[in-house]
Amino acid sequence: MPDHVSCPDSIIVVVCCHVLVLAMLEWHLRRVQTVLDMQDHLKEAYLTYLLGKRKRNTRFNRAFLSRLRSNFDDVLAIGDDSVYVSLFMVTRHTFHEILLPPFRAEYNSRAVRRRVRGSDRNAAKFVRLDMRNMSAKMTLALVLSHLVGNPDTRMRQLVHAQCEETLTRYLKFGVECLNAAWCRIPSSRVSLPTLGEMQYLSSLVERRVGGADGGVLNGTFGFIDGSMHTAQKPTCSFKEREYYNGYYGCNGFKAVYLVAADGTIRWAKLCPGTAYDNTVYESLALELHDRIPHTLPYKILGDSAFSITRVLVRPYTSREIAAHPGRDAEIRSHNKKISSIRIAAEWGMRDIKRFSMFDSKLSIEHKDLSEAYWEAAIHLHNVVARLTNINQTRNVFMRGEANAEILREVESVFH
């Protein structure tokens, strides 16, 4: 075959190679669009991650992972409050001075364990994991980012510079340490208010509505409501019967929250999806009846899913209104007053569901892990409300607290 015949074939091959390279570059550039909101010193690392090799055993990737880890350490070291709030929903001071010390104490007192592959798969063979993989600070950042942002697996591997198995293991271990450390953090406590706190919280509600109204909203210190957290469909049909909610048409967990006027969660309970709100509330009703004397008017507000008791007030249903035809105007005025202030319960539900962890479906098969994530999110919500002040209920009912504090300081100077 003559030589001049092979020349056009080589040109076609070269052109095809150039087209393929341009297509690959365009695909990588589209991938880069997903991280434009990241810090500038992480963009270069992400490009290197996309274009480089991803085998863990190569010398290149060992150096590259250490570089990524140092980049994220720089973010934690020099990041300001805006960076910390966007990543973890807490300020820099809260992360390093309030959350990290008790978390590090639990981290050092516990052992990260992994199962050893052996012939006997039923035997629980565990060995202590080398603690050099992730430090306490990086593990806390991993847990908080999972609760707040819930990044995908590829983004976790990028930011924390670890393989998927290591991240999953440390995520479970970090949630366990964090839940054990909450008892050492007073701002994260979830407990029913005392009588003194009820008096203060009810004063916030009365100031919001313009003073005590003589009985309908007098003494209201909190709001109760239920929420449905979707979960993955279980493989066992018996579990599906227990967790399937016909009203919402999905499998999940039913959670009932008591939100105080200061935006914090004072009581919460997680149950299977078939549970009714009023059934879950019965245990709380017993505690409130024992805590609140008959002579005090303290109570909470709920919706039509709950029963009216001495410590709970809700709007009347249409059936109840029809049963009293001569009191339509009075009952509708009563419902209007309660509904106008009970909207704070919806604000509380929205503040709880702002954690992106609830956007992904929880696991019924791994119920203990789902409950651990839920418990960590509840405590983190209180920390954010009390220390970061990112809470609509708190901002609405405690709007004048800052000004009142300034006035008290000014008066103390002159006196």
C-alpha cells in the first residue's frame, strides 16, 4: 500500500484524539461547577483530584491525600465565623472551645474498632484501629458536616482525604462520642423547664401577644407538634407494617417535639411511623401534670392531633364547633388567638428539619444508628439556638431581650 494513503488515516486519528480530549475537559469543567462555592485553596485540590489517579496504594495519592488533609486543616485553623457557620452551623469559638474539649475527651477514652476478616464470620472479632487516620478535630468536623450539610461520599472523600470505609467507620464512632459528650455541654441540654423557667418563657409569649389575655394564652411556655422523618423501605414486611404511615404514604419515624418560646427543644421522642401524636404525648402529659401544680396556669399549645388537658390547649375542631351552635363567635375567636401564636411550632419544625441529614432517608434496618443521628441533631439544634442565635422562634419571642440587657447595663452605670 502506498505511503500517501496512510496519511489521511493518521490525521483522522489525531483529530479524533483531540476531540476526545476536549470532551473530557468539558466533562471535568462541568464537575468543577459543583464546587464553585468552596474556598479558593480547595478548588485546586479538587481539580487535581478529578484529573489524577484515585488508587489508594500509589505514591502519588498518598502525597495528594496528605495535601488535601493539610488544606482542610488550614480551613479549620484560619477560617472565620462565617466559614464555620456555613460548614457546621456553629461559630469558631463554639467549635474549638465548647464542643471540641469534651468531644476529645470521649474520643481519647474510646477505641475505634473494625471487624477482622476471618473464616468465622459469626465471631465478633475486632481490633483497635490506628488513631492516626483522623484526629479528634477532624472527626468532629466530619460528624457536624454530616448533620448540617450531609455531603455525598465523593465530597467527604475530597474534604477529609480518606477512603469511604474509613469515613463510614469514623462517622459512626464520632456520633457515639458526640452523644456521650453532650452531658458535659450545658447549652445542649434537652430537659423540661423548671417553674422559674416556665414563668420566664410565658412572659415572652405574653409580651409577644401584647399582654395576658385573661386565660387563653396566659401561662403558655411552649408548643408541641409532630413530624414525620422518612426512612428507607425495610426488607422485612413486619417492620414495614410498623413503620409505614398511611397518612404520609411512606415509611419513616414519627417524632414529637416540645419547642419552648426561646427556640430550644425541651422534650422530644422518636417512635415508629405508625404511632399517633397523642399517644406519644401521653408520657409527656404525665410529667407535666406532676411538675405543674393546679394553682399555676402554665401550659403548652398543640394542634387538633392532641387531646385537651389541664396542661395543653388546642383549637377546637369543626365537629366540636358544630356541637355548640350558640358559641360560634366565641370559639372561633378562641381558635384565632391560639393559631396566631401556635405558628411558632411550625417554625420549630422548620428549624429542626433545616439539618440536611433529614433530607436523606433514615435507615430502619440500622435503627440504632438513625436514633443516634437524630439525638445528635436535637442537641446540636439547642447549641445553635443558644449560642449561634440562628433560630426564628428565638428571634421573634426574644426580640427585645438584647435592648433590655443594654438598658439594664446603662442603668447600673448611673446608679
